[in-house]
Amino acid sequence: MKSESCPRCSTYLEELQQEREDRMLLQEEVEGLRDVLIQFANFASRYPSLDNQLLALLQKNHSRLSKTLPSAEENQE
């Protein structure tokens, strides 16, 4: 008996795979942006002449990103 795959199932699996790849790419981009924000915040903290509000905003956004984005380990599960 020959095993045939359902066209709907195949389409659904392809969509799931594409969604997973898209999420992984987005996660990589967000992690890159987070690294840039961290580097900028570290740079800004060394120069007190920079606007304190800007530094506070960067720190707030970094902590918000850390709380709302799933870690890379969670995405691999």
C-alpha cells in the first residue's frame, strides 16, 4: 500500500516551515538591534554630557525588549 500525503497537510507544513524561518530571521535581526542598543547605552553612559533622557530611554527600551522577546533557546524548542 502506497502512502500518499494530503495536499492540505503538505501546504500547511510548508506554511509552518516558512513561518518558523521568518521568526528565526526576525529574532536574529532583533538580537542584532538589541546588541547595538546595548553598545550605544554603554557608550552613552561614559559621556555624561549626553542627554540623560536619551540614556534613560535606551535603558527602558532594552529592558522592555529583554522582557518581551523570547530567548533563542525558546525558539528552538
